[in-house]
Amino acid sequence: MIRVVVTGSECTGKTTLATALGEHFGVDVVPEYLRRFVLEHRRAPERGDVDAIARGQIELEDELAAGATDLLIQDTDLLSTVVYCRHYYGDCPPWVEEALRDRTADLYLLVGIDVQWVADGEQRDRGHRRDEMQQLFLRALIDRGLTFVEVAGPFESRSELAISAVEQVLWK
């Protein structure tokens, strides 16, 4: 099974793109567990929540992967947990880093920050630092030697680039 993860800084249209890819390819999309966590707890995550957030993301991925055949689209993965954990708290639990190494996707779609930032309650708070966050995501992908494609521009262009990138991985 091929795993494709949509990733990048906050409020870049990742969920919209992941949903469009799922619809295009007729497959399930693994949602972002953090969004569910924030809604359930009605607050921003704290350092002590990292384990629960990582485990929740893993559980969602495994649940949907069990029913997938050729392709699974993910609205995020542990890479985001690692990047944000390091950014907010200075480090990340070693087990999360190890789990990321064991669960890396076949393709990451790094979504550009060239869209308007929209506040979203407790989950999005770095509109003024999106470029910094995007560079952290880019560096994390490069440092880990992960396969990725940058996807930017208007939604239609993003979608076309993303579909093409996924097709290339599927037809390898």
C-alpha cells in the first residue's frame, strides 16, 4: 500500500487538498487527530499532551490502513507532531521520533503558504510565523531523506500537481 501525506505549516489548505485527493482516487483519508483532540479538550495542546496526540494519530492511521488496498491519503502524520513539538517545546519524545522513522510515507506533499491564513480557535496561532514553520517542515523532510513534492499556487494548480505526484508514485 502507498501512503501519501499532506503536510506543511498551519492553514495552508492541507485538509482541503487531502479531501480532494481522496475523492479523486476514491480512497479514505486519514484525518488529523490533533483537530479532534483540540475540539474534545477545548484548548490548545500542551507539552503533556504530545504522547496522547501521537498515539491518537497512529491509531487513526492504523484503523484506516487496515481497510485500504493500494493507496491511503493522510491529512498529516507524525512528522507534524515532531516538527511542532520541537518548535513549541524544544524537543520531542524519542518514541515519537522512532515511530516516525518506522511509519514514514511513500510521498509527502508539502503544501505552500501562498494562501490566506485564517484563525481557527485553539489550533492555529502562528499566522505571522508560517514562513518559519514552513522552513521547519522543509528541513525535516530533507534531513530525513523523505520523498516530497512542493505543491503551491491556486487550488486547481495544487490539486493537479498533487494528483500527478501521487500517480507517479502509484505507477512506479
